Amino acid sequence: MSWDYLFVQAANGAVVGVIYALIAVGVTLIFSILKIVNFAHGDLYMLGGYCAYYVIEYLGVPPLGAMVVSMAAPPDLSLRLNNHTSPQAGDICLGVVPDYGSVNEPNNLALCLAHTFQQRLQTRAYKVGMETRADLKEEERIEKTVFVKAPRAMKYGDVVKVIDAIKGAGASPVGLQVDDLP
């Protein structure tokens, strides 16, 4: 066994270890902030890896250039595959959390949800298994599930205001997640 072979295998092991560390940090970061285990970013890691491979192999771009392309391409491709569009300046739901209002004024949130549900109706974004249900009105087949995350320190009446605004926008069902459950 030569030293070159050992060095190559150690380098390969270090690269794989760094990839695993990046994935673990991503999962840990998402779990620590949202308190939900979400593995959805793993597909973007794989998409970036395949993108880098094909850019290097078929376009002849150097590895550093392929790295830049592979960082920009997966989010763009993900948006295109999921038929989502980036929010525009005139949109009701721009995506900036303070624009959604507050607990005392949840009207912007209700407008945003109503707009979102209307878009889902236009694009026929049905609930899973409801695509072929002709016995229901089309509006009943659209996905309108909303989850609300509330800290225990929040007053019950404030949570009810937000839930009422969400239901007024047409959401059904509405789930409630409370922080720090025993």
C-alpha cells in the first residue's frame, strides 16, 4: 500500500466528512430554530452536487466556477420545479414577516392567506388525493391547512385573534403548536 493511496483516501474521507458536517449543521440549525426536524434541504445538497458534476463534465468549467454555478442553480431550479414565483414588489404577500401585521392587527396576514388560497384555486393546488374528487366543490379540494406557532407566554385571547383572522381568510384546518410543551 503506497502513501499516495493513503493520502487520496484520507482526502476523500475528509471531503465526505465535511459534507456530512454541513448536512448535520443544516439539520441542527433548522431544528433549533423551528423545533421541527426538516430534511428538505438534503435534496438541494444533492441537486447542487449533480449540478457541479455536469457543469464540470459537460461544460468544461473549472471546479471553482462550477461551485458558484451549483450554489445558484438549485434554488432557481427548485422554484421552477415547484411552480413557485418569487414575490414581486406589488404582491400582497411579499414575504417580510413584519408586513404580515401583529397579534393586535392580523388583517395583513388574513389578506395574504386569502390571496394565497385564491392563487391555489387558480393553479388547482389540490390536497393530496383530492385531484379526482368531482363530488366536492373545487374550493373544498384546495389545500388550506395553516399551523400557528405560539409561545406559552402569549395570552390566550391574542392567539384566538390570530386564529380567527386565519379562519376568516378561509383556512381549514388550523393547527396550533405551543412552544415548550412538557
